[in-house]
Amino acid sequence: MSDTLLRVEGVSKAFPIRGGGALHALREVDLEIKPGEAVGLIGESGSGKSTLGRIVVGLERATSGRVHFDGQETSGLPARRRRTIQRDIQMVFQDSRASMNPRLRIHQIVAEPLRTHGLDASRGTVIDLLQRVGLGERFADLYPHQLSGGQRQRAAIARAVSVRPKLIVADEPVSALDISVQAQVLNLLKSLAQEYGTAFLFISHDLGVVKFFCDRVSVLYLGRVLEDGAAAPLLAGPSHPYTRALASAAPSVRLDDQRPRIVLSGELPSPENPPSGCCFHPRCPESLGDVCATVEPGRSQTPAGTARCHLLESVRT
Amino acid sequence: MSAPTNAVLDGAALVDATGVAITVDGVGPAVHGVDLRLAAGEMVGLVGESGCGKSLTAFSLLGLLPAGVRAAGELRFAGTAYDLAAPDTLRPLRGRDVAMVSQDPLTALNPVSRIDHQLGDVMRTHLDLSRAQRRARVLELLERVGIPSPRRVARAYPFELSGGMRQRVLIAMAISCRPRLLIADEPTTALDTTVQAQIMELLGGLVRDEGLAMLLITHDLGLVAQHCSRVCVMYAGEIVEHGAVRAVLDRPRHPYARALIECLASRDTGVARLATIEGTVPPVGAAIEGCRFAARCHYADHRCSVTRPRLTATGDGGLVACLRSEEIADE
């Protein structure tokens, strides 16, 4: 048994486009999660963060690269052998309403994974789970539409933790909720993570949420990891110009944390045709010119971890 | 503390809405007598969680409440009084002096009409311009809102544009008839973080450079911190606190405002658990005698469940609706 629970190595994903060409959703992404660790995946729409989550849970297959889970390569595994992995990796989606069968009652929804994996799916077990996530027995017989957004997300969490997974992939689990409800759900996830020792791949565009929840973080842009490292130092002092722009656009309410505003020009380029060199160079306020436009930057060490940026290379030499 | 304390406007306000009350037929009152004042050239934040009535309040100022929802109250706009209970009387203001930018630019635009036609239509309704003048103004407006190739975008259909571009088009449409008040209802919620920054920069520029008054309706206190001068915090259909942004964010007086800010601020401080607000918002139409927040409030005592607190002036020019705000101010 290794000390790495999930290892994503050089994973690329290209979706073929009708009429030729491909959409490069992920390009040579590396990522590691240790048991019990929470890793955040930050990015804007089209960055590939959800695609990576779907590859990790097995809903999508990588075009190239390898995914190891618990010491086993999962990419080429036959369906029968995937069973245990499917139990060990659970998912929580952003839209709890769309991820639940509207015709099932909450207790049936929570019992589904237990039943699938041949575990005790009795009403008593399910009610214990509901109580654990702060929903009383009275919710067991309701339908999803009768719950508020926060309550439904709690039920989705009960469903995910029911089979005691080693890893939960949470794709924007609190984005649709009000701030005070977000805080309740985040606290719940954190206490469950501690109690069960569950690791998390936490996909979010919200830096504040990631800062609270995650130990480490990877920043994706057009399918590339531009910066990764320990969450607190990385978000407090980002090394990559893109991370800096993201951090400045997600202002804090605290007076001592009013950073200079960085407004990027342009919009996210199409992942069908990512820019040459550093994929961020057309929008980068600190671009060095030719070298950024032509040469893909390698990884440089930063105080928090690593970043791909020519600015950091020139500092180093 | 010597921060500017012009939290409550003195002198003439461009917009002065008083006693805005909104009732949903068959459910009950949703907004209970809200006052809003805005001067030209300032951006004021109206914040609150879903269901607090912030969007209803905004729609009532435009006379655009959905069927079955009725408003009462008075709007004084540039010195003229309008009765909010008679939405038809607001028609001369709507689209002309008062314009709106909504959250979802795709549903706000007509999917089968080109951008230049949609922009032109608004101007044809309100402005006396020739066809050539309108065409020129369309391009001028698209350029003003930072669209890189105005000629191409003018001939495009909404689906051909990105979310950020659509929001720019909507802003162009809103400012096409030179409004004096712009109501922006969650204008960046559907956008990516870096695009949000661009749109807020554009809106901030309109306020700064062209003297628009802007009401920014949002759940995002961070945006308010960055862009607004004043903020009103709404809870369950009432404004519970109002003041200069820094005063409210740094020293919130109302327990709800305090708890909401703490929820966010605690994310940054490396705590093991976030501050939360236990319980839920009372449903619209619930009959509550005292303070609507009392059931969830750490500070509530016996008076809070019987006496409705009124907005009262604080020392630094703000307003707060809490019976105990002075006692808890120093905690």
C-alpha cells in the first residue's frame, strides 16, 4: 500500500469535434491525493476541471496518461474489477436536484449505493446517515423537490458517504447555495472528512471555499495545471499571474485583504485551438513577449509548490 | 475613526423610494416597507440571501412585478413623485431614465433577432433619432461597453456571443437611452471570475465617468466591498442595516449582518469550522410579531420576540434595526 491514494499522471483528454479537430479538455495533467487529504481544483468554465473529476470517478476515459487509485491502475480495468473502485470513489454534484431521481423518496436515494454494493440498506442505517448529515427522520419519506437546496445537498452527501468511500469527488458542491448555507454544508463535509478519513477532490471556482476546505490546490487553465501547491500559502501569495488575477477578482470582505485589482483583457480562448507557447500568454498582463508566445514554460519551484511561467524561470537563473 | 460618514444621504437624492411594500397574492407580504435613496454617481449595494426580497424591491421600482405581486409605496425620481401601486405610471421612466441589467443575458435577449435590431428597437421607443443616427449609436454603444469588433457583433445573434459579450450587449442596451439610474440584478453571477472583473470594471466606469446612480443587487459581499460606497443589508423583506461599506463590513451592528460577514471572513482565517447562521429564513408571509431575525439570533432576549425594531441612526452615520445593537456593539 503506497502513501498515495490517487495519482493522475500525464492525463490528457481530447473530445473529437464533428467535422474534424478536437477539443483539448485536459493536457498532461499530474495530480496526487494522499489518504485523507483534500485537494482543490480551481478553474473557470472550459478549464477542464469537471472533465478531470469525471475521469477520476470513471465516467470518462482519458485519451492518454494514467490514473492510479489505491495502488492500482484504473484506466484499463475491466468492468468487473472496477466494482470496488466504484465503491471507494463517490461523487457529489453541484446540482443536487438533477442528480436525484425525482420519483424516489430521500431514503431510497440514500440507500441506492448501499444496495448496489450489497451492503446493509435497511431503513435504520439510512436514518442514521440522514441524522449524521443533520437531517432528521422526517426527511426520509420526502421527495427531492420538497427539500431546500441546502437540505438536498445534505442528502446527496449522505448518499456519497453511505458506502464509506476513500475519495469523494465534489464538483462545485456549494456553488448553488446561499452563503450561510454554504458554511453549514462545508462544515459538514469537513467534519465527515475528519471522522471517516475521506480524501477529497474538491472542484470549485470559489477561492474562499477552497482556502477553507483544501490542503493543497491545483489551478487549471485551458486544461493545463498552471500552478499547484499548499492551499494557504498559494492563495495568500500566488506565483502565477493567472492565479493572481483570479485572487484579485474574488475580493475578500476584510479590509486588510484588499489587493490591487487585476482585470485581464479578453476572454478564455477556445480549448479547440489553445494558444501556442504558454496558453495564458494572450491575456497575461506580465507577458515577456516572444518567449511566452512560442515556448511552453516548464515547472518552476515556488514558495507554495510549482508554477508554469517564464517569469519564474528568469527569476531562477 | 474618521472615515467619511455620508452613509445616509443628506440633500437631494436622485432616487428616493419610501415605504416600498410588496405583497404576493395568496401568500402574504414579502417586503415590509423599505426605503432606498441614491445620488447620481454612486453605486449602492443591496445584499441579502435568496428570498430576502431584494430582486422584488428592484422590480417594483421599474413597475415590472409579475402578475399576482403588488407593490405600495412612493418613488421620487429627480423630484417627481410616482406611485408604486400604479405600475403604469412608471412607464415613462422605464427603459429611459431607469434601466436594468439582469443576471441572465441569454434569456433577456431575443434569440431570433440580431443585436443591432434589438439595440435599435429600444432607442426607437424612447429617442427621436433617424435610422442612420440609430445605426451609428449602436456601434458607438457597443464600443463603449468594450466589445472588440462592434460591426461584427452588431450583426450577430445572441447565441453567437459568449456570456461576457452578451452581458456587455445588455449593458449597452441599458445605457442606450442615457438612463440616470441603472439597476443591476446579480449582473455577474452567471459569469466566470475573470469576466466578472471586466464587467464590474465597466459598470464602475459608468458610475464614475457618466454619473449614473447604480443599485447593485448581489449576494456577494466581496463585490460590494470592492465597488460600492454604501450598502443596504436585507433580511426577510426588511433592510436591517445600512451604512458606508467599510463601516458595515468592518463593524456590522446588526447581528444578521455580523453573522453573514463572519461566514465569509472565517474562510480566510484558517479556522477549523466556519461561522454559520443556524436555522432558516422565515417563509414569506409568516406572521412574526417582533424582530424577524430573533429566532436565529445569538443576542436575542425577551424583548426581541415582541417588539419590532425600527431602523435607527448609529454613531457613524449608518442605520440599524436591532433593539440591542448598542449593547452588543462592543462585543
